Amino acid sequence: MIELAVIGCGHWGPNHIRVFNSLPDSRVGAVADLDEEKLRSVREMYPEIRCEWDYRRVLENPSLDAVVVATSVSTHYEIVRDAILAGKHVLCEKPLCENSEQAQELVGLALARGRILMIGHVFLFNPGIMKLKELVDTGDLGELQYLSASRANLGAFCPDINVAYDLATHDISIFNWLLGSEPEAVSATGASFVRSNIEDVAFVSMRYPGNVVSNIHVSWLDPKKVRQITVVGRRQMATWDDLQPTSPIAIYDKGAMAVRDYGDYGEYLRLSTWEGDIRLPRVRPDEPLKLQAAQFLEWLRDGHIQNGHAGHCGGEFTLGIIRVLEAVDASIKRGGTPVAVGRKEGTRSPVRAT
């Protein structure tokens, strides 16, 4: 039996408690949170769980195998570092840190201490996104041309990060995973309407190797909840709509290409389009958070420690995402000027003073 602690009982913490307690080979033995009301709620639902105000007291437990960090992003660095130094494996909510320097330190520390560091890019365990990955890897869509995403809703404002660090992180992780690479350059614009200096709307354009382009729209200020992705290939196109639970993936046999034609007066180019069937492949309705938890437990049981990280949700993968987020932030600050991913000039902390 693998024993875990959950640090942070806000939005995601109770979900992690529920999921890990529902799996047959794990249990949550302790939680920590600064809010006594949240701890009281946990005690009422799970009287057997030890509740602490100070997470450091939880980390002192020698029988504890791993911790889930579900606190605000500005606290991730300190808590994850303390957990690894205490000899615990860590599953941390996204994004891992505020900047790549902090993230690099934690990845190196996990490697040095032989601890698994998994980041909760939960949409990589969404069955619909997993189906998209299958379509890309098998070549069903053909050579990819562009990807677009929209992730919006009204509310859910984060206190310490902007909308790109909160929502665009999901789509950047999805695009990086689908393409198996990081973008080379980013151009982004954003605006702060509700609170000064914390962007609640952002538009992000990225260029990947092979001239694949992508666009992401994220907002905390839209009237309708939207979670959609479009992937356009030379052979076929596919869409994902997370709000269509029975058929989130649609595959379109349609496209366009320029073909050479010949007439009496020489060669010229003609635009050719085609439109075929639309397929709705079966997608299992599994809960992504439970799939993520099961994967984390499998790596713990098997000692699956690869250079201190855990596959495509590990430290090296998330470093790439944080580098993109830093470039997004720098581009917003410079009015949309393209910024090379990994270039540090002009970057700033995502944390804003209200």
C-alpha cells in the first residue's frame, strides 16, 4: 500500500484525495492546508486522515511515500523542494514553478535524490487528447500544418498567476506532446480588465519546427465555457471538444492543396479541395485525474525513475512548457513582439501585485 499526503485543499486537493483513496493500492494518510475551514471539511469526509496546518509536519512522517502538491503556484518551489529533500516522490499541479530557473533546480534535485517528479498536466491523460495523439503518431492526419485551441470561461481567476500560466499551460503541454517538440518562437498579446497587471485574456501564436504553426486563445472573461482544439493535417483534420462527452473527437476527411495543371498557354497552379466523411471514433469516458494518479502509482511501484522525471509529465517535459510561458509573458510585455523560446531577455515574473 502506497501512502500519500495531499498538500493544499483548495480546488484540486479534495479531488486528489478522492481519487487516490478510490484506487486499491494507495491511501491518503495526511493533508495540510493553512485554511482551518478546509481542514474541517476534510475531517468530516475522511475522519481517518491526519490534518495539519504546517506541511513540514506531514513531511516528517517516515512511512509517507509521496506527496501531492496542490497549492498556489507561488508556493510550489518551496514545498516541492522540501518534499524531495525529505525523501518523498512528488506529484505537483501545473505549472511546476514560476520560472525555469526554479524548475531546473527542482528537476536536478529530483535526479540527484532519485525521486520521481511528476507534474499534473492532466489533459495529457484525457482520453480525447490521447486519441488525438494516436491519430498524429499513426499518420492518419498526414503531415501536420497547424493547430488551434480555445479555452475560456467566466470566472476562476487565479490570485498569483495570469491566464496564460493558468489556462494556456494546458494547451502548450498538449501541443508539445502531439508534436514531440517545443516551439521555436512565440508571439502573444494580452490584457488586464478585472485586476491591474494580471492578464485575464491572452492570444498566443507559436511556430514549431517544420513550419507548423499554432494559436491559443485563453480567457477568464468569456460568457461560455469552451475547451476546443483543431488539428489540421495534409490528409485529414480532427477536432476535440471536451464539452461533448459522448463524442469529443471528430475526424474530417477534407482538405485543400495546390496542384499543377496544364493548358494551352502553359503550366499554372489550381486549388483542389475535397470533402469526405466525418468519423466520430469511440473514446472511453475515463476520468483523466484517475488515469494520472494510476500512472503515478505505477511508476512508484515499478521504481520508474528516469533521470529524475516521469515520462511526458516529468521535469524535463515541464521545463519546456515553462520556457514557452516565459516567452509568452515577455512577448505580452513587449506588445506582441516575437520572442525566441528559451531567451531570457525581457522576461518577468507571472506574479502580479494587485
